[in-house]
Amino acid sequence: MKRRQRVTGRRGRFAAGAALCTLIAACSGTALVEPVTHPLGGGQASAQSNLRVVAAPARPKLALLVREGDPAPALAAVFATGVSSAPTVALAAVVEARLGAAGFAVDARADRSAFRIRWLAGAGASPSAFLKALGDALRAPLGPSTPEIAKASERVAALRRNPLPAPEAAPAADCAARLGLVPKERPLDPATPEGLVELEKVRADVLVAARASIGAVGPAAFCGDVEKALNAAEPWPEGTPVQVAWPAADTVGTFAANDVGRGRARVTVAARVDDPSAAVAAAEHLARPEGALRARLAAHSTAFRVTEVLGVARPHGGCISVTAETEEGGPDGAAGREALARTGAFVAAVAQKEIGAWAREPPNANTAAQAVVAATDPRDAAARAAWWALSGVSKGSPLRWATTFSLAPDERGAELTAAAKTFEAELVKAIRDGETPTVERRSIVERGQGDVWMLLASPCGTLDEGTFDAGVSSLAAVAAVGSGRSQSGLTVEPWVTPEGVGWSPTRLPARWATTPTPSRLAWPMRWGARSRGAFRRSKQRAPRAPPRSRTSSARAARTAPSSTRCSER
């Protein structure tokens, strides 16, 4: 019989204590689970910026950003309701009122199916007291005599005074998480027994760890206190994440909006994508003043200009929304509306093309961290951190489009109906035409070359020039390049011959050819698009082979296909 070895010393006492804890946990039927810490979004920038997410059992996710230099630290809590605008606004008002009564100066911001509570912690403020008050505000049931009902009713009444312009606007608004009620929709009234029952159900459903997250921004000591306070707070029910139905199909709607002037129009294109990081990154590129979206609209001399670009992260996937409006009013009446509908359909097709190109780009894991760190207000940074901690990828969900076209109200509904039919028909045609390649691509591989060369040009040459505009194509090609011949390591030069006119990006790094993205070709395409108005609408095709040196005009002319035909006037 073996003799038992006695465990002594500090190491032995630690082992015995660990065994005792394990035994107690096994007897009680509760497993001890350590909190899991990971960078926000999984990117390297998250760890470098001291931004991390802590996921503990029976606790909302906690996003911590250790940052110094702010006037005061901040806390924010985000709750996903999964319901419509009115219940979300009402519950946000209830939580805000209860925290205010507890002595915390907070503000509530509501979206279509989620809301966030922000708190700027002053000197000597206790994160533990705030988290306790937050939990109490959500746990206390609602009744007809609770004082918060009055404030909830005021918020719902304000929401009712600003409805969506038409039911056709709901899909795009839902994608972008915009607040709004559909006309003739009967929202809940917290002052009625039926409305109170509905609001109480929403409150109970939100009080789960899977539908909430908390963000903290401040010095290391503050973030450490927040983490300890959350771990010591009363446990939350685990629950299940909020489930929101994915759009079943694409939608197209035309309606009248009071905020659209006579002779003007507005186009909104919203895309529901499966990755929130991809949505926000795409919106950043589309919103650039020198981006391809604005350049393409300007090149076609449309009256529409981009007025808003949104990238929205959601608990499941994200949304990219682009809005374009006419700058000046045009002819009113049936003919004017028909013309706006045709132009608006083209603008919507261009927006879909650009959104789709960026939405297919590989998502950047650092997008979330960059968005959080970029916020200068610590309350905004805390709210963004909490929101990104709650967001997630909706794997396998298809890309869905919601397109709207709005005009000024008109007493004669027949004109709006005709414009709606024109817009839908022209949109289908423009999308179909956009899928057909308009530029013929020719490529050859010559071994031993260290660079990749490209030529973007029309082989029609001077066909569209007459006696009084001779040389305008050459002038446009030279002027388009102007002083911006070199940018981001890319040199663009005009290419002018009797057989063709265009632009030649030279000294293109070879690695770009293996991983092409829209941004890498956006610069030469933008300059080319700006001078497109100097050319007539001729059938454009690319030359047979690109030039390979700066003095390549003559050689390019020799390689241009002689069989290419251009449309006559």
C-alpha cells in the first residue's frame, strides 16, 4: 500500500484551495468560467490602442478603452430591442428617467431597434453605483403609476409628429436603423393598458446579457474599476441574442416627400450586407469627395449630387446607404418628372455599382477599433465601443437592396404613378446595361518586365471632332492629368495619337496586378471621368495591347486594332 504524500508549503495550500473550489462548484452544479478577453473586431490595432472586449458569463459584454487626456472618463450601455421605433424610444426614455432620478446625469440616444445610455463620470464618481442603478432601472417592472410613463409618452408623441414620408420609405429606413413611423401606423401608447403591457414585455426581453453591452473609456484605473464592478454586480439572465428578420427580397419604391422641392428629386440606395465592418469601411470610401462615386455622377453631367453616405453596424450585419439629391429645380409637370425619373434611375444604378464593388472587398478587422479611437468625445467613444461589441456578422445572408425615389408632392397622383413606372423600368435597364462591359480589355504577359502598364483610352481618336473643335480631345486628355501626374506612387500621362486618345498609368507596382481593388484604380479613373464631357458618345474600346514605356505613343498607335469600329455621328 502506497503511502500518501503530504502536501505542504504555499504551493500545497494553493492546490488544496483550488481543489476545494472545484469540489464546491461540482456539488453546486455551477461551473466556474473565466472571462474571455479579446481585441475588438479581432484586429491588431485593437490591442495596440488598448481596446479590448471582456465577455464574462451572466454579464453583458464589456468593451474597455484605456485612454488618457479626456476631461473625464465615460460609460455607455447599448441595448438591442429588436422591435420598432416607438417601443425602443419609450424604453430609452424610461431608463433615462430612472437613472436621472438616481442622481446620474445621462442622455439616451435611440435608433430604430436599439438605444444607448451615455454617462460622463465626474470626479469621484463610482462606476459601481452607476452599474447598480442601471441594473435597477431595467429590473424594476412598469406600472400605470410609475413616474417614467409620462416621459415615455412625450417621446412617442414627438416620434409620431415626424413620420416617414410613405410606406415605401420603410425598407431603406429599416436598413439604416433610422427612427420613424409609417404613415397611419398606430404606435404603442404607454399611457394605455395595452401599450403598457407591450412596453413591459420589451423591458423584460431586453434584460438579458446577450442583448446588452457596456463600454468604458478612461484611464487604466477607471477601466479596472468598471471591470471589477461589473463582475461584482448582480448577475444578468443569459438570454439569447436579438433576432431580426433579414430582408426577403430587394425593394424599389417611389413616393412624394414634403421636404423635396418642386422640380427636384431624391434617390436613396441602401444595401444590407452581412458584415458590419465591411459596411462602415465601404461608407468611408464612398463618402470621399474625390471618390469614384461622386466623380462618375459628375462625369455624366447629372443634376444629382451625393448628400449623405452612411455605414451602419448592426447586431446582425450592416447597412450601406447613399442619398443623392438634385441641386437645382428643373421643369415641373409630367415631362419634368419623367426626366427626373430616368436620371434618378441612372444615379441609383451607379450607386448600386459602387456600393456593390466596395461591399465585396475583404473586411478590415481594424475598422471597429479605428472608429472607436477616432471619437474625440469619451461618451461617443464608449458608445461606439459598446455598439461594436454587440455587433456581429450574419454569415450566409445575401446582399439586399432597398431603393427609393422621391419627388415633391403633387395634387395630380397620375404624374407620380407614371414617374414611378418610369423609374422602375429605367432602373432595371440601367442595372442590366451596367453589367455589360463597356470597356474591352486586352492583356499580354511579357516576361522580364518589372512593372505593370495600363492604358485607358478610346480608339475612336478624333472621329467626333469637327472644324471648330479640332484638338479638344487632346486638350481634355492633357488637362485632365494637369498637375496631378503622380499620386500614391502612380504616374498618369496623357496618350494622344490619331488612332486613339486616353490616359496611361505608368510604373504601376506589379503587386497591384495580383490584388486589384477599386481604390487602387480610382485615381486615374477619376481624372478620366472628369473630362469625359469633352468626348461625344462614341463606342469606346480599349487598345489591343498597353504601352510599356513613357515614349510609347507611337508604339501604342501601332498596336491599336485596325478593325475596331466607332459609331458615326
